[in-house]
Amino acid sequence: MISAKIIIITPAYNEEKNINRVIQSLKQENSNFECLVINDGSIDDTQKMAESSGLATVIQLPANLGIGGAVQTGFKYAFYHQFDYAVQFDGDGQHLASEINKLLAPLQTKQYDVCIGSRFIEKTQGFQSTFMRRIGIKLFEVLNKLLIKQKITDSTSGFRAYNKEAIAFLAENYPTDYPEPESIILLGKNDFKVKEVSVEMLERQGGESSISGLKSAYYMIKVILAMLMTAQRQKIRRDIKNV
């Protein structure tokens, strides 16, 4: 693992209050991490704050593409620069850099392609999300069992690690609407092996979530429909010659 190239993909939208602290925490954890911030058309000083750290590569998207477009940009960068592992890490301060090695460890065994950090495998002292969102996440867990025969307890977690083959696949095929739960179905349908590990998360450290209140129920319905539609797609031919 010492020689492995590891990139941390951090999508950020209006995270001027958090992004510098996030970058600092990643570099303090491992100075060899390459930090890539995807500024998703922010209208605040996210880009300025990220660049001022001097510790991250910052890609400025010309418009707000949403989380799917921002993260896929990161996968394309990681694939082009031939990174061995990519870690998706939110820019709002919820994820802990100290937990990254937990996600990378299963990939090192070569038994898994993707590892998801879950808040729900074990009871932790960390933030467990709102009541409404926990209901939705439980429904997504049931859907995963039905559609891909895998138990995934935290489908909306944005804290994930990917090996080289998963990076190449998602650089071309990452979902854009509800990418976290949709991508689990997509990966499962295409024979990628997904592992979950227990992690602790914090409540976001500043700003506001885009999904709250009644939006949570609306979001849940749309995600379920998106997961069902993704499950109907044919398997995608995986070309691993250049991976």
C-alpha cells in the first residue's frame, strides 16, 4: 500500500466554511494523498478557499452539474492519471480522514472492488442522519437485497473507496441523478464486489443540506424509482485491457 497511488475525490458545492478544514484533515492523515476538489459551480468562495490551502488540485466546473457529474469528473481524472485507489470524501466535514484506511483495507485483499463506509452496521456515537432519511435508507436496503442480492445498510453514504477497475468503469458509467444508491445497483448488476465497513460520521460542520423536511419523502420516492430503472439495464461490457 505504501507505493499505491491514492486520490481523494471531494465534490463541493458552496462549502467555503468547510473545504479548507477538510483538505487539512486529509493531508494530516496522509501527506501522500492527492486531494482533488471538484468545485461544482459554487456561488460562494469554495474555489478560493480550496486553492488557498495550497494542498489540493481544484477543478472548477462551469455550472452546477450535481453530485453525479462532480464525482464522475473525479473518476475521469483518477482514471486518466492512473490512480490505484480513489476515495470519495464529502466536502461538508461529515467524514473523518482517520477512517479512510478502514475503507482501503478490504480492497487491498483483492476480494472486493468497492468499499462503503456505513453508519448502521454497528451503533456508533456519530451522526446517524434524520429519522425520515433513516426510513428511506432502510427501504433502500430491502431493495438492494431484492435487486442485486446484496445487503447494503447505508446506500446514501458518500464515503467510499474504489479499486482501479471500479474507477475505470464509473468514469464512463457513473449515474447522475441519485448516484450513491443507483451506483450500488449498477455495480452489483455488473458483478463488482461491494463491501461495507462500519465508520463514524459527524453532522455537517456548516452550511445546509439540500435534502431536508418534506424533501426527504420526495427524494425517497424518486430514488426508489431510479434504483428500479437502473436494475432493468442490461449488463455493461467491461473492457479491462487498459486498467
